Amino acid sequence: MTEVYPRRALTPTEEVSMIIVAGSLNVAPEHRSAYLDHCREVISSARSTPGCLDFHLSADPLEAGRINVYERWRGRTELDTFRGSGTDDEQNAQILGADVREYICDREIRL
């Protein structure tokens, strides 16, 4: 089997402290598009927040009601400052389930 990405040695590029938030939300399939449209302002705001390295919410291509979550933050202070009180009541009411977790990284490896 041919590898799509050839393997090479991985080397740490720098010591970092970073938080990755990743997982998924589940909403009713018929509400997913509206939910994501409602999140546009939040995504834009997050990306312009100091300490935000990446922030993305996207429709899953295989599961009609699933929204994939990916965030990368420089540290706890920046994440907590942005997060504040979290999602509003309207958004909370639409979430049928969630599996979102935080991962604390102490180094970065460029591939």
C-alpha cells in the first residue's frame, strides 16, 4: 500500500503551552445550517481574540446533525477570557448532545 504522506522524522520545534478543544455537537439535522450561521459572529470574534491560534465549527459531511468543533488556544487565560459564560440559551436549547474535550499540549511538532 502506498502512503499518501511519506513518513519522516518528527522533531519538536519549540516548547509551548497550548490548549486544543476538539469534538462534536449534535443538533437536529434540519437546524444545523441555521445553528452554524448563528455561530459566524462567534467564530469571527474568536479568531480575532489574542491567544486564539485557530477556531472552527463545521458541518460533518457524513452525519446530518453533527457539527465538528476545533479550537486551538495559546493558553488557559486566553481561552477562559474568550469563553466567558459560553453559548447563549437559544444555542443551548438546540444542542441534543456533545462530546467536546480539552487537550493540554506542552510541545508542538510540525509535520
